[in-house]
Amino acid sequence: MGALRIIFLVVSLLAAGSVVSAHNITAILSQFPEYSEFNSYLSQTKLSDEINSRETITVLVLNNGVVSSLAAKHPLSVVKSVLSLHILLDYYDNKKLHAISDGTTLSTTLYQTTGNSPGNVGFVNITDLKGGKVGFGSAVSGSKLDSSYTKSVKQIPYNISVLEINAPIIAPGILTAPAPSADVNITGLLEKAGCKTFVKLITDTGVLKVFQTAAEKGLTVFAPNDEAFKAAGVPDLSKLSNAELVALLQYHALATYTPKGSLKTTKDPISTLATNGAGKYDLTVETAGDSVTLDSGFSTSRVASTVLDSTPLCIFTVDNVLLPTELFGKSPSPAPSLSPETSPASSPAPAALSPEPAAAPSPFLSPPAPPTSSPTAGPAPSDGPTADSQNSNASNAVDSVKAPSVVHATFTVLVLIMSYVML
């Protein structure tokens, strides 16, 4: 009986652990046709990926008529900025809205994380008004509460909440931001971001023209900063053929608009501008919270900062030069640790790495040394909006939740208690 009880407990714990999965805002909103326009723009701007990559979020949705009116007057880049103000980095439901301490609060939005929001532009003012109403507006001083909470749409406590408001939240200056154009000054932006070496290389090799052409339909650039080219282990680029250098530089760009939120949800290897029939030239993505690391198979590099994120162009700086395996071979296995009696001077020199001849544009006689490690990188009044309860029993089949650790732990404890009672 004791053995059976232990087995039952183990199975119960495994079952509890299997509850964890990710929510999907696109699937959630697909159940509500009145928000199809809002849902479409979340996908077009890749904001849906950013929402899905976060564990605690509130989305303030607008109906089709409101979104269509906004999109008809402004370019996609401005629509993205406005919608970013409607994504709160906290969980709010009907009950919490009407229980705000002191009646008003400021909430951080996704727009605040873009780096384009000075002062309080990236914050939203939420105020519990009289008569059961809740107002929303920009947190910038002097802004009006032009938007009102109308109803609760969907909640998965305390992971994601979808609430409807009747008008868009507009921060000062957000509607007049210039839209990116095909002739955006890529080199100027990169030089200002401390990537002058990269600018010289893409200009001298003609890769800049490739970037400018690709930017018309979608482009993401990972530009190593100047210090990255000086780091130990970076190969002597003067020894590369022109074709190899071009491949290396094109390896630092994607032919799609891929903001950080999309990178965080990427599971499969991604192709680069260097991808061709001779080699994959792909990258894999590793995430830890908001940190994103790119892995070439030979080297890794952290996405350090966002220089520009404006549909359809995205430019990042990275800490290290990305070295594709097609040019530099596989990443070497870690060397065995030295015993106290063995000095570094007496250790035999490691064998030189050989590139993959089938994939490389041309062979190397002596591949570069492996790079060093990356740098350190109150319940609502009766006349208030619809309560959450009307949606709380909706099916979660298409919008499974990544349960918070508290809920997960509580569930586990309950399973353990029930097992002892039953057995």
C-alpha cells in the first residue's frame, strides 16, 4: 500500500506540473467577431507575439468601427504605437478596476518598453469614476480621460484579461510620429548607436543596398557594436574573400520585420539574408525573461538594444559578432579542466578547427580561434459595466493559460491532500 501511495503522489505531481501552457491572444479574440479588426492589427504589427510572450497582461480592446476609423487616418507604424498603449503590463479585471487604491492609478503599457516614450507617455491613467464608470487616458499631465470601460470580455486569472473600452487612448505626439520610409537613414541610425565599424563594412561591400531594398517589405538588422569587432576571438575579416564577408554581413539580418516580442516566441531556426542553397546560415533564439540571445552554432550574442522598431523595419544592436558555422565550423567542445598539477604552459595546443567544406563559400586554411564568452551582458455598482462572471465559464480550449506559480503551487498542495484522504 505504501508503494502504491508513493506512485500515486508522483503521478499527481506530474499531472499538476502539466497544467502549464501559453495563452494565445489571437485565439482568444477570434471568438469575438466584433474585435476582428483589432485582432488583425495585433497580428500585422506583431504585437500579438509580445502579448503571448508575457505571463501577466491586460488588453484593452476596441471594436471594429473604432479601429477602422483610426487605421484609415494613420500609417501602420502609428497604429502599432496606439495599440501598444492599450496593452497594460499588469492584470486588471472588473473587480480590480473598481477597487483601485485612492481611486486612481498609473499603469505601465507595452509602449513604455519601446524606448520611444519620454516621461509618462508610456503610462495610462486609470480612474474609478462615480456612477460605476472607469475612465482611461494618457498619464501625461493635463490629458483627459477620453476612454471609458464598457465591459469585460475574457479573463484567465491572473494571467491575461481582455476588457473593452469605447475610445482609443491617445498620448500627446503619438499620432504625429513620422512613418518610416524606404529611404530611412539606416547608416545614420547605426552610427548614432555606436556601430560605425558595421556601417563601414556594409557600405564598402554593397550590403547596405541589399538592406535598403529588403526594408521596403520587411527587414530586421542585428548590428554588432564597435567593441564587438575588437573582442578577442573575432576573426581577421581582411582574410575573408569578398563573398565570405558579404555572407557574414547578410547573416546579421532577416528578410522580415521581427521585433523583440516575435523573437521571444520563436521556437524554430530562423533564416537570414545569407541563407541560400549552399548553406542554411540560420540562427536559433534563446530567451530568459526579456533577455534574447542569438545562437549561430559557433557563437552567441545578446540583443542589447533596440535602435528602431517601426513597421516594417527593426534594427537592434548586439554584443558580439555572429559567426555562422558555414564559415567557421561547429562550436568546439569545452576543453577539460586542468588538474592542479597541470599548468597551462604544459597543455598541448588544441587542434585547429576545420570549417564545413560542403557549406562554406570557400575553404579556410586556418579558421579563426573560437570567440571568447559574451560580455555581461468592491464589487461594481449595479449600473456599472458587465461583470467578469458572464465570461468566466467560457471554454479555454483555444486559449490555454500559463498558470502563475501561486496557482500552480496551490493545485499541487490540493492534490497531495486529496491523495492522503483517499488512501
